[in-house]
Amino acid sequence: MEDSQSTTENLLQMYAKQDKINMANYWLLYLLSAFRTAPKSARILDCGCALGVFIAFLKRRGFTHVEGFDASPEMVEAGRTITGCDIRIADILDLDKHYAQASFDIVSVSNILHHVTDINSWGVIFDGIRRVLSPGGLLVIREPKRTPIYRTLEWLSKHPSFYFGPLTFRLQSIIEERAYLDYFFPHWYGAHAELLKAHGFEIISEGTSMGEQVLSCRRS
């Protein structure tokens, strides 16, 4: 599951800038999810980890076993250089090929689902995650949500005069990912709880992080 070259290049630029917005997003993800109370010995897998910045963030918080992968060779190469983390090249649709059953306590899926424009593939993803999670393990999901902040960014993305500084690549990502998002929003919201339940997950907490939704789910 790979993005277009232009989408990948924009994401590389956005994630490479370890600015205050990026770091605020990582802190909010951490504080609004199961990570906040997880033991530091938890075995964690960060799916679609891009440059591995969240892996490095968790390691700085004291977590001792954190792994990650991304489907983009460009992301993985840059991430290994930037963070020094051992990031794998893998596709979230093929977890069984890369990780053993029940080998993690927490799996993080951050801004991946909206790149998959097929509900059936979401089911494949959740089934794969369920297999690599230990019983009672946790799934943390972060995806865009049309909050007031997000709607403001959507409006700003239509006006080139706002493309400056740290906003540039974030606004461009809304443009680059428009087809993905037009599918994601109506198919995910309102149906996600039942979809997760059908694949063996119960939502245990839900929060909003600026323009994103953060879910913590427990594997049955």
C-alpha cells in the first residue's frame, strides 16, 4: 500500500520538520491514548511510522521495546538516518509476513486508515493487528477528523497566501490527500465502532487532538 510520489515527498517534508506542531501532536497522541498509562516494558509496534519520530519520542519517554515499519522505502531510509531507529520496510496489509502472533502489547496506527480507500481492507488490517497483539492488547488509532480546527485548515488550504512556514506541508497534505479523505470521512465516522467490534476490538477511550481523533481499543 504505497502513496503517489508527490504525496510521499510532501509527507517526507512535513515529518522531517520536527517543529512545535509535530511535537504537540505527538504529546497529544501520547496523553489522549493508552500510551499514557502503559508500562514502560510494553512491546510496541508503530505501523506506518514514517520517519520514526514517534518511536524516538516513546523511547525518550522510557519505553524499552518499540518497533516500527513503513511501506515507503524513502521514508524508511530517511527515518533510519534521522532517528537511528531500525525501521522495517513492510505493508500493513501483510503483517503476518513480518511479525509473529501475539508479539506486541500495543499497536499504533497513525494516519494510515485514511490512505486505504476500501472498507474490506480496513478489516484485513484489523485482523492482522489482532493476530500480532497479545490477548487484551491495545490498539491506538489516530486519524483526521473534521473538527473546527480541521475545517479551518481545509479553508486555508484553498488560499495560497497561507502557504508559509510549518503550515505549508500540512495544507498541501490536505490537497494531496483529498481523494483519500473524501472516501474516509463518510465511510469511517459513524461506522468505526461496529467495524472494530466485528474484528475483535472494543473502544475503551476516545479523544480529539486538534484536527484528529484518537481511539484506544482493547483486543478481545
